[in-house]
Amino acid sequence: MIRTSRTRRATIKARTRTTRAQARIRRNGVGTLATHCMAVGLSIREARIVAGTLRKNAAKAGVTGAPGISYAKNIKAHDCTRYTPREVAAIAVIYRPRRPAYKAAAARLTLAA
């Protein structure tokens, strides 16, 4: 495949992932921490990393979230916790990342509320 085509397809894929995550949060009012991270532009892998750290900081912030069940295509359903944008902003204030990409994401998560 031509390199420029690969780059364009990756850009469109990332933009689509971000837009869908934003729409899901807007439609439901809540989302998992990984969904909130994807909504501010992180890749799936980076979103999982940041969400794990945010999950640890949720207890420090005193945020509980709403319990829910996550369904995937052919994967068994599993429990999850969904948060409002305001709750995620409260957690993101405590979050102190080191990587520049994560710092930018934390700033966008704080401003999303």
C-alpha cells in the first residue's frame, strides 16, 4: 500500500474513533474512563493506560461513578463503571502524567466538563 494512503486511512480511523466516543458520551450522558480518553483523541492503547491511572485516582477524588455492564461482539459481558464528564474532570485534576501526550489529554479531560 502507498505510504500516503496508509497515513490518510490512519488519520480517518483516529478521527472516526474520537467522534464516535464523543457521540456515545453525548448520547448517554456517561461513559467509561477509556471512552472519555478516546473522546479527547487518544488511541485505544493509550486510552487504556490513562484510564487505569484515572481509575486509581477516582478513589482519591471521592468519585464513585455508575455501575454498568459492558457488552462486546462475541466477548462475555463484564462489569464496568461509567462516569459523567464532570466526574472525569474531577479525577483528571488529580492526575499528574509525565508524557506530553497524556498531559494534553488530561488538560482536555479537565476542560470537557
